[in-house]
Amino acid sequence: MRREAASLLALALANTIVLAVALTPIASADVFGPISLVSESSREQAAYAHDAAISGNGRYVVFDGLFRGETGVWRRDLTSGEVEQVAGGDAVLPSISESGQYVSFTTSARLARNADTNQAPDVYVRNMNLESGPGKSGQSSEACEKEERGEADAPYGQSCPFTLVSAVNGKAQGLTYEGFSGGIDRYGAVASGRTAISADGRRVAFLTTAESNLANPLEANTPVMQVAVRDIETQATQLVSVRDDPATGLPAVDPETGGPEPVAGREGFRGGAYSQAGTSPPQFKGPAGYSLTSPLGASISADGSTVAWMGINIAEQAKVLSGETDLPARYTEPLWRRIAAGPQAPTRRVTGGADPEDPLCMASGESSLPQPPSLSNPCQGPFYTGLGEAISGIWKSAGDEDFIPQLSADGNTVAFLAQAPLVSRFEGFGADLDNSDLYVADMQGSATRTEALQPLTELASGSGADLATTGPIVDLGLSPDGTQIAFSTQRTQFPLGNPAYVSEPMGVPGMSELFDVDLDDETLTRVTQGYEGGPAEHPHQEVGSGVSPYGEGDGALSPSFSDDGNQLAFSSTAANLVYGDGNTPALVNGQLEKSEFDGSDAFVVGRIPFLATPTETDVSSPPPAVGLTPEWRLGVTASALKDDKVLLYVSAPAAGRLSAAAESIVRVTHTVRARRSAHTSRLTLRRVSALETRRVSSTTKSVAGVGIVQVTLTLSASYRSLAATKPGLPATITVGFAAPGHRALSEAIPVSFKGEAQPAAKKKHARRASRR
């Protein structure tokens, strides 16, 4: 919990970075810093950018869109500011490894010409340590060609910048696709954005959208919508969406058609994962205007051990009640499989209408669920899935919300969306609504599916037209440790008491805002807002009172966490998140200018972590009442770390530039010349020591707008030995702030730099640290 940061949080309230109106005396709000624009370089901003994803180490953000006049996937180095193209053309939906070296994506371009022999979309991984282009493979072009032909001498994925992922098991050769004459360039294999690649970049989860030779390399008779994982180093392609008897290694059987047909899909085609209603699988689309699009693919955990997807044909893939074997193919539930446990690892139901794995259910001999549903029945799962004339599962509509389940790094935690109501709250309220809510489930231990489930949002009314109370959750992201869940919605009312909603509620629904659930703090916080406070927005037409001028897909999407959960990347069409955002279509005569450039950008925002024992120093005066214009002043607190560093939290009143310098009184030894002797012309030297004030550390930092900024001061190497003693090296830090058109500000604060204790052998050198 972060209660020790109460004074700093009050300062954040005053400066409008986070307006945390506590609705419960127990919870304390998370604090997020200023939002930074990522889809830009020092010279230009992207025309549009979507599908942001951040590397685990927090250094890189990838996105797709139009930049420097080219479409494709791009990678931004947050340290250097450099933007590199990962792949051009119609490349979209990037996922990135922990170090940022490997990026997966989908494209119809043949980037591995000796392995990719079709015109269909395929999944690739780019090794960013190898340059792309003729003769720029990082090694000889001959080595790359050998790798593409399956004749590599070195480990696969190390000679070519681009490695084909959607390939035949045990070979470098790509999959073949059939069944869509005239449109094969739109159907093949795809990987989801953000969640498709493991942390080490070795394993990638993907989905086939055409008949392929995935399960049988000798014949393209594997039906569409199959989930698979490719190990780049070993070239093993594993079919994940297999029958309930996984030892067969075969895709599941379609109970509606009979015979050895693999997993049934939706109304007219067969598949192993959920897709939209229709007579054909969803088409692959390259870069286009900002909108909610059909989610495709599956999630793989960062450790590569687990895969999750929204499944159909549940009875053929996972354990069901004996009376559920006739579930229609379109019945949907999130499915989970621990592939690291071996080829016989079963596919498990994450949640749903029934819980056949419950020991009490197995002992009861129940064959079907009672109607109406009852939690007293040992086989009852968390959700009421029998709404309407047909059983539909937890996902009732063909909406564009991102229903791909998200996994924690170890695969034990699953975050997902559901449209079916909970049995515990079902009394007809909201039963006819298709609006989604957010949940998290624990897959480890012996808990029942009801005990393992935690609802994170709840409808606040039964009116589907009221976005404030029932607006759908349209996208989600899960932190690697499973404690942070980010989501996007137009909803403004969150009635659940746990997690407690602690942000200032918006008066009326606007564009989709980004929210963060902290399971440790049990809080729900609004993350996005304009740099001057208020809601995220862009130029829009005037509408009636209480009506949002934005659609579902307008606003924040694709949230993605770094490993520590303190960096959150996302995309948004909002024009006021950072000062100077210049790619938003203009409002002409009250009408938004029509353009393929939708104004979307990739952003990153940092959570401000509060240390367990920060220095209790606050030089700011009590904050004014919430809602007033921030005073023109600085607020500074400091915390000494144990590695010769001091972490400052500076509350800035506007965009500008910060400078911080630490000065300390140290003993300095000088060598001086003695007076000449009356009897000789030789000079004599002697050493004199004195206490002098010296600058021991300094730094500068740009500030994007009003808010709390973290500044780290590192002790200069020459003085680190002085900080190794128990009290450390006392210093005074002076923080200055300058902004055009305003008077300069300055605040001073006392701190102590603390270093690691030195070995006895090094103590004799400590005196040299202050010599000049």
C-alpha cells in the first residue's frame, strides 16, 4: 500500500495530475505522472499510430501506423528517442520481447522468400539487432538464405533479420493455405498485438484463418481458426487447440457436422478459436483508420509456458458435464492450456456456466446445470450462460471488443471480458445487454471457478443506451505480475466497492478513457486526462446535452505494461494528452475534417512508485482546494536510495525545464608551494586541507506539463567513497524550474547520499575521493 505518500498525493491533487476523490477511507489512490508522446522523433510526428506495446524492460515501445511517409511497424527507443522501422507495407499488430530485440507482427509481404511461398498473410519475428535489406542480414546473405531453406549451420533466427513464424512443424518452410480463391491474400495466419510473443522472443502464438497444413504437413486439410505456437530456435510448431484427448495431437471434432472434422467455427466455417459471426473467417487488414477491429489470435505468457484464447466448440476441447456434449459450436468460453507441461497437458475452462473440475461436482454425478441457475449446485460455474433461446456462453455478441484473454508472466492469472451476467447477481438485471465487464481469474490451486474469479467492473444500470453506467469495456491489458489490469471504456460510474473507484468522475461520458486496477491497493484509477486536467478529447461536432460525440473506438486502446507494472503504453485519438500534439484532423465549419489520418498516437505514462520509507520532507505549503488553478510554485520531496542515488518527486506547475543540483561540504586537500628559503632557491611543497562546498551531482529534465516528475540524482564517482559511511554524505539539493513567460522557481531540500559499505581493503583509498 502507498499510504505513506499522503502529502505527495495531496500535492498531486492540487496540481491536477490525478484528482483522487476517495470514496472509501481504506483505499489510497495510485498516482500516474505526465503522459509522453511516443509516436514521434525529434523531427516529426506520426500521421497516425495504433496498437502500442511496451517491452518488459520499459525501454522500447512498438506501434503500427504511418510514419515518415511509410506504413508499417515501428520501434521507439525511449532512452535515445530513435525510431526504427521494424517492417513496412501492411505490417501490423506488433508484440515485443522483454529486451525489445524481437518483434512479432503480421504481414502479407514475403520477407523470407525462400521459406514463404504464398501471397497470404503470415506471422514473422524481426531481430532488431540485425539490419534488414540486401546484404544487411548481420551475417552473410548466404547464411540467411540457408536458414530460409532450412539448411542453417547456426541456430535458427540468428542469421536473418526476419524469421517466418507460421511455418510447418520441424521445418523452415511456411504453411500452405487453401479454400479462399481470389482472396487468399486476406486469409492465412495472424498473431495478436501485445500478447503474441514470449519474453525471450523465442515462442510466438498465432492463429490460422484459412485451411492449412498446420496439423498435417503433407496435406492442407486443417480447418480454419486453429491456435498454434512456434518455437523459433527448434522450429517446432505445436498445435494448441487440440481435442480433449490431447495425446492424439489432433484438432477437435466438429459435433455439428460429425466425422473427423476439426474444431467447428461460427455458422458456415470451422475453427478452433472464437471469431465473429458470418460465413467466413475475419479478413486480415493492413494499416487503416483508427477503429475497433476484430481481435485475432491468442495470448502466450511471458515465460512461454501457457496459451489462452477465446474458445468455441468447448465440448471438444475441454472437460464438460456429460449433458453438455451437445453445446453448439458458437458457445464461447476462454480456454487455457499449459503447453510447457507436455503434449498431454489438457485444455482447461477458465470460467463459464459449468465447473466440471470441481471435486464436489464430480462426486455429485450431475450431468447438466439446473434452470434457473443456482450457486448451491456443485456444478454451477460463475456465469449464467443460458440467456435467450440458444446457449451462447460468456460472449453473446459479435462486437469488436478485444475478447482475447490476457495472461500474467507465469500464466497463472487470466484477465478477460465477459458479457454474460454473474449467477450471484442475476435477477434479470441487464440480462438482455451485450455490454462487457472485466474479470480476473486465478488458474493455480484447488479453488473452484467461482472462488477463483474476481469481478473488476459491474453495470450500474439496466439501460444499454446509458454509456455512463453500461458502456462496454473495449480493451484490456494485464501486468506481468498479474496485479495491475488496465482497461478502456466510456463508462464513468463504477459501483463496485472493491476495487474502489478513487478518481474524479467525469460529468458525462466522452471518448474511451484508460483506467487502471491495482489489486494490491484495491483501487481503480483513471489514467488518461488532458495535460491541463479534464477529460481526454479532440475536436468534435456539437451534440446534445449528455450525449457523447465519440464512438466506442475513439479514445484509448491497446494498454501494455512493462515488467514492473510502472510503465503503461497505449494508443489514443485524444489530441490533448500532451502539449503540441499536431496530427489531429481539424474541425472545419463545425464538421471534423475527413481524413485517413485519424490523429491516433502511441503514448506512455509512468506510475509514480512510492518507496516504503521515503524521507519525510515536504517544502511545499498546504495545497489549495481541488479544482482551483495550480499555484506557481514547486513542491519537492526526496528519498535516498542505497546505490549513491537520490530520487526526487517534483511537482511542476506547467511545461518547462527542471534542473537539480546537489552540493555538499567536503574536506578537500590542496598541494601548495612553500615560501622560498633564504639560503636556497629550491621550492618546498606542502599539503593543506580545508572544508569546501562542492557540487556532487546535477541533472536537467524537460517537463511536459502540470504534474509530478521523477528526477534521479546520481552521486559523482569522485565522491562515492564519502557516501559509503553509515550516515552517508549530507547534501543540499536545489531544484530550479523555468518556463517561458513565468518567473523562475527554486526550492532547496536537505538529503543524504547513501552508498554501499566499502571493503576494508579499499578504505585506504577513500581519502583520495575529494582530491583535485
